[in-house]
Amino acid sequence: MTAADTRRIPLSRTASHDGPAADPAAGPDPATDPAGTAARPTPAVAGFRGPNLIPNRYRGVSVTPVPDDVPLTEEALREYLTGRDAYRRTRFVVARRHGDFSQVALLHVEHDTQGELFSPVTAVTMLAGPDECTFVVDESVDTGIPSDLVRCARERAPDARVAVIQGRYAHISFVLEPRMLHVGVREVVPPEPAKLLDQARRILAVSEQLPPMDLVGELVDLADLAAQRPDEHYLLPCRGSGGEVPGATVSYLDEHPPKADWTLLGCERSRQIHHWFYGEDPPRVDFCPKRSLEAQPPADGGMVLTKCCLQEEHVESGPGWASVPWGASLEHIREALALLAAQEDPPWAPV
């Protein structure tokens, strides 16, 4: 986590949104907007358009070297490829010169994908020419993971309409008009790393079906909470969080300490537990991150992932937001991210 992708916010103001080889899994080749922004609309081409046109399997992408006397134009490549046999898994072709990835073109090919292992190409449509494509080699990228693919495209090919990426295992895939769905993750720290943010990133790191997402921490620090109601003694919900307030005495509700004059830095559930233990409600600063949605709903085009202690085993969602239980499992968080993804119009899916 870097300063660029994490912000800390005080309780009083809620953050706003702001020479590679072809992939063996793809089979034999047929011959034997700027990243991070809403790119210009792409006309329908062979039924495919951006943003975030990503193959559902890299094995459907084949790399085809073409002779030096064949220009990397749609007409010339159509003439060269039509009638040649294509492996039945092949749907997209990255055309290049022999041993040269400095210029590539991205094509969609049609042929019989249900019959024999190989069948003649019947139609060729160019999705992007050499002036729109950049070839990237980055062995840290899993090209089967949309968020990983688009992150690489944004970082390594920021001006390209199409990034063709050779990543881990020498697998090759591509993204046309890469764009990230911005998701602010609102929670309280410590503990650190911020748990919900860390869990959500771990989910995206292995998810093949969630859209490319840019997770940005919108974090409320316990020290900022304490500043909202100065006191000499604070009660925090749990020692396990590691929370401290410099210059003040700190007790922990989960240890059921002897009653004292303190201010509770906690959520509604902490208030309820305090009332159960001590028969009264203390002075309190409510740090429920879900409550921030009331004062600062998601900005247009953005999403918020947050959590609430009153949700024990279920996920809740509304326009532009989703909330998980305070002790959320990875499955809770995957469900919440899927609910946010479903709010895209139209919902994204790999092709």
C-alpha cells in the first residue's frame, strides 16, 4: 500500500470519491481511452467493443507471425489469414513480425470453433492496428485476472488503446480500452494494514470474474476520533486492534474493565455491550464507517465498500455501496464486490 492509494480522513469529514513466445495454451496459431479514464466509445466490431474488452480465457488468444511483405493492415491480414487453419480455441489473433513485438495488431477471427481441432478461417476483423497497440512483457502479471491485466495496462501502456500483455507463465492476453472501476474502502484503523482493504485486494488478486477495480483506502484513524471529544481516558472495543491514544489512558471493552469515567470510541454494538456490562451509556464517538454513507454518499461513477458491526452474517448494498460484517470473511467481501460490479451499466463481463 502506498500513499498514492490510501488516504486517512477525520471523522468530521467523510472522504469523497474521487522475444517472447506465444502462449502454449492458446494452441497453434492460425498460420499452420487512455488507461484509467473513460475512453472514447468503440464502434461495434465483430460484436466486440470497449471499455475493458478482455478475453475470458487467454487460451483463446493466439500469436501469429506474418511475413515481412504482409502489411499489418486489416485488408492485408484478412487476405493472409482467410482460408488458413485455426485451432478451434482461437478467437483472437495478435499479428506480429517474425521475432518482433515492436508492432502488433489485434484481430478477431471467425471459424468453426465446435467441430474439428482445426478449421479454415472464414472472417477476419481488426480490433486495433499497430498504432493503437502496445506489447508489454511483465512476468508479475497474471493475465487471467482482469484487475491485474488492467493495472499493468495503466502503468506500462498508459497511452495505448490496446495493451497486449505477456505475463506469468508466458501467457498472453489483452485489454481493449482499459478502465478501472473506482471503489473507495471506508474503515477504521488500527489495526493495520487496514483489514477490509487488504482482504478486498486479496480477492481481486485471484478473481477472474470481477471487473477491473481500483481500491482506494478511505481510512478514519482512532487518533482523529479521539480529537473529536478530548478526554483523559478512552474505552476502545478490542485490545486486538492495537489501538492507542497518545497522552491518554486506554481501556478495552472486551476485557470488561472496572467502570471508569471514559469516552467510548466505538460503534453501536460497542454501546450495546457497554450498556449490558455497566447498565448505562457512556459519552461516545461513533466510528461506524457505514454511517458515513448518510453524510457522504458515493460520488457519481464511484462505489464504496464498507462494513458495519450490526451486520453479523450478511451483506447489504444500495446505490453505489455495499457493506459487509465487521468480522467479514473473504466470501462476504467477494459477494460485496460482486454486488458493486453488478451496478455497472451495463454490467461488465469477460468476452
